Amino acid sequence: MASLTADTVQNVLEMISDLRGETTTNTDAARIRAVSRAERDFAKRAFWRTHLLRDQTQVGDGTGSYTIGSPQYPMRMKGLMEVFVGGTTEDKRYQVVDFNAFKNLYNSNTANQMVYEWYDAANDLWKVKINPSVSLSSTITYAYFWEPPKRTLPTDVVVCPNMRIIALLALAEIYESEDEDDKAIDKKQEAEILINELIGLENTPAINQLYTFGNALSNYRGIGSY
């Protein structure tokens, strides 16, 4: 796969070698790791629309706890976007709240339709607690923001709207490992400029596009309404 948004590790490594003036592409494991760390660093900077996975489904098993994400698309912290149970109409939507809000709402009404995310440290997985528990016949439909897993092969695919950002972040790390601090700082600064430009684009409505600011469904993640 190669596009403006998704490209192979191999092609990013080619970009790095070109920027360094190397005549052949270096595909050493250390450079692949640098690309992988750069992609994961970038992904955690914001809730990018390129990292939103929607319309995922699971079938209820009669309990209230479910794993969100997969090895290819693991969920990130605060990545849960929306949850529906038994359909996708508004009356089937469950509020996404934090743990403290969940406890307070549950104490006031045990039938409140709500969900919070939690990290299962023993299994290195993000999970969700759904209230009320989901019956065996009900389908859970959800959306979440994912973060990249570790990339280990040149054929692995990395995701970024501007692949130069990944190349520059990785290159800065490579220069740091070579004690080329001035070059590392230069590449980091160039990468940060591109990231800030991308954040500005991400937060700017396109022509004729409507935006909603803040959480339109719940006041429990954040302070107040926006």
C-alpha cells in the first residue's frame, strides 16, 4: 500500500536514506524501530481522524466488560468515541463517561445507559465497562481512536497524512544515536512545524463543512459544555 496517507515502512526508509544522501536504502532493524517509534509518537499527538475506526461490532456475552481494539488497531487512552447497544438509533446510545462519573450515575440510577474505558494491565488491553450488562442477543456497535502497533518489517504500513513527518521524526532519532545533536534538533524542529500545520488543518473546518466543538453528548469528559 502506498498513498498520501498510508505508506510502507520501506518507502519511509527510502525517504530517510535520500535525506541523508545515501546511495542505497538502509533497512536495518534499528531504522525500522525508529520509524515505528516516530509513527507512534505522531499518533499520540492528537485524536486524528485518520486514526478513528468506526462501526465496529461485537455480540454481547451477558456480561458488562468487553475488549476494545485488535492487535492491528489497538485502542488508545481516551480513545472510546461512541457506543450503541442493540441498534444504532439515539435511544440505543450509551454515554461515554469517566470512572468517577460512572460511579455517581450508577448510584443515582442503576439503569443508566453508560460506559467507561479502563486499562487491563495484566493483559495489556483497553476494555470497556458497559451498564447495564449486554444480553447474549444484543450487538454492540462502537467507534474508537487507535494507535499504531510496533512496526517490525519493511512491508508494514504506517499511517500519517504527511509521511515526511514520520521520516523527519525517525531521522532525528537516528541522528541522536549518532551524537549528531545539531542535526537532530534541526529535523525535530522541521517535524514539529509540519505537525503544527497538520493540527491546524485538522481543527479547521473545510469549505461548507460544519464542526461541533467539545463533547456534544456528555459533559462528563471535560469541563462544562462548549
